[in-house]
Amino acid sequence: MASYFDEHNCEPTVPEEQYRRNALLELARTLLNTADLDLEIAGDFTDWDHRLPPPAAKQVVQSLPSVTITPAQADKGLKCPVCLLEFEEEETVKKIPCEHLFHSACILPWLGKVRKEQSLHRLEYLHDAMYT
């Protein structure tokens, strides 16, 4: 009678290889057993945009002042909180009501879609999310 290994045309594994295979099988079992949990967690993210504050009003976005970065501000190494790039001297940026500065290209898309009613809620949310 032929041995199992001869019959299946394979070699017995050494203990180190067997340990690695067992570890990989254990990982696969863990991933399979948590698949339902992943679906539950993923479900929490499907409606994430419904929990965000509404977009800033068009009037609020348009009324954000543009300011020019002074040499003193540039020397301090002030950075845009979104892209984390330092502001350059004489660069024009947007200032939100809490006095923080942003590149226009960084803040305006985030403020997003416009609405007719005036609301500072999205700007307040931005400040709270980034600075508290």
C-alpha cells in the first residue's frame, strides 16, 4: 500500500511550514468569522453624509474675507489646516469667522454645495472638528 504522500504526490511539511500554514488558516477563519461584523460596521458608514451638518449658505461662503499673508505670518510658518502646506508671503487666503486661515482651494470645496438660507453651522462644525 502506498503512503499518503506518495499517493498524493506531495512531501510532508516541516514543523515551521506547518506552523505558518496553521497561522494562515487561523487568520482566514478569523476573517471569515468577522465578515458579518464587517457588514454591520460598513452599514454605519453608508449614511455618514446624512449626519454631516448642512452645506454653508451661499451668502456666508461669498462673504468670507480674503486676506493676504503678511511677512510676519509667513515667518511663523502658519499652515493651512487642510493641506498642511505653509502659507507663502503675499498669498491670498480665506479667513473663517473663528479667525483661522485656509487656502481657498482647500476650504471652498469642503463648504460644498450652497443653500439659499444663511447658516454658519458648517463653519462652526469645521472649527469644532479641527481645533477642539
